[in-house]
Amino acid sequence: MKRLKSQMKKWLLEDRGKIIIDQTSRARVLQLIERLHPYDPGINLVRIGANGDGGYLVPDDLEGIDACFSPGVAVVSEFEMDCFKMGMQLFLADKSVDAPKLSLDASKYHFLKKHVGCTNNDELISLDSWVNDFYDKTETELLLQMDIEGNEYLTLAAASDKLLKRCRIIVIELHNLHKFWNPEFFNLANEVISKIMQTHTCVHIHPNNCFEIVTRLNVEIPPIAEFTFLRNDRFTKRIRQTKFPHHLDFDNTKKHHIALPKQWFTK
């Protein structure tokens, strides 16, 4: 019994009243965070969209991008409007709304009343099917902006490498980052992030202040954060970003400000 109790202490971890069996090692979590450290690509960052939720920092490398694919339609679509003003075709998708709130005639953009996910059925469409079925160009540059409340991992896992390579810029709000400590979630997140980073590098991170920073084993993790990735062939230099927040960053909500923990951008 003593041996069993000792082993149980090794297996069980109390976390805010919940009992978790096993956890991802601290070393693996820090290794993934290290891989996500942002780099300066030699291109200034600009803000597209609102000065708040729905606005994102992207490299000022937008000329020549033909279309913006934006799954997840929010109450405001200022990011998409800015992309439209830059000459991009707009493709939006969301099963939960009947139409996006855009001050544009419906003929000026394409809206699909489906969620974007890992398969195709009456409610879901994969990224590849969405692009292939509704966009008739095969070689143009794309911008992918995704905020789909945690479904981004399976969606991106199902996306083809060919499609991701077409995306010059990828902006994703990644959810549940504090669940890196769950081995099953970590493995999925690690695979998806590794897939993106075969061809892209993170250039900016902005924590969403709707939730507090979660700390475990002296590792600080924002549960939700906005990540901007730039395709590697667009870099003119590669220097680690060491100053956060960026002067163009704005809080997502009226809750108190949270800063990106230093572990996410310094050694």
C-alpha cells in the first residue's frame, strides 16, 4: 500500500480542484514555447482592423495577396473590410450567423454558412474544400485569418501543406494554450504548430486579456493569444523580437491589461 500511495502521488496532480492523471513535462512545454518565439522579418508590422478585438498585427507585406480567407465571423469585420480596401477578395464562413456585418453589398464578397473544420458535411467544410470549391485561382497568394474558438487545431491538422504554403500570412487566435499540460492536447497542438512552422515563422504574439495568465511549474501561459506567422521566403532578415507589447497592440477587452510573459520571447 505504501508503494502504491507513493506511485499515486507521482501520477496525480491537483489543479484547481481537478485531478489530472499525468501531465506534459515542463521541458516539452518550454520547448514548444521556445519554437514560437517571434522573429523580426525585416518588415514593419502594421495593424489591420479595429483598435481592440478583431484587429491584428501583420507584416507590411500585403501587396500581391489576392484573397483573404476568414473563417469565424465576429460581430465586427473591420479586419476583412481593411483587406477588401487593399484589393483582396473576401471569403468568410461561419455556421452560427446568417451573414457577416460588412458595409458591403453581398455581391462584393463570398459568405458560406458553414463552420470550417476537419471534414465535409452539412455543417462543416475543410479549408481545402472551401478554397478549391469557391475560389477559382490556383497559384495566387492568400491571407488566412482564423478565430474559430478552439476548432483551429483539427482544422489546420486536416489542411494540406500545399494550401498552407499558398498563405503568405497566417493569423490565428490559438485557444486553450494553458492545456499544454494535458499530454493529449499538447500532442495535437505540437503537431499543428510544427506543421505551420515547416514553412512559416511567428512574427508576433498578442495575449487576449479576456483571461488571466495561468502559471504552473513557473511557466506562464496566456490561455488565448493571437499569433501572426509569415512565410519564410518573405523574410529579409531574422532577428528575435525582444520588445513587447508592440506600440500598435491594443487590449481585446476592458478587463485589466495582461502582458506577454517574457518566457514567450526571451531565453
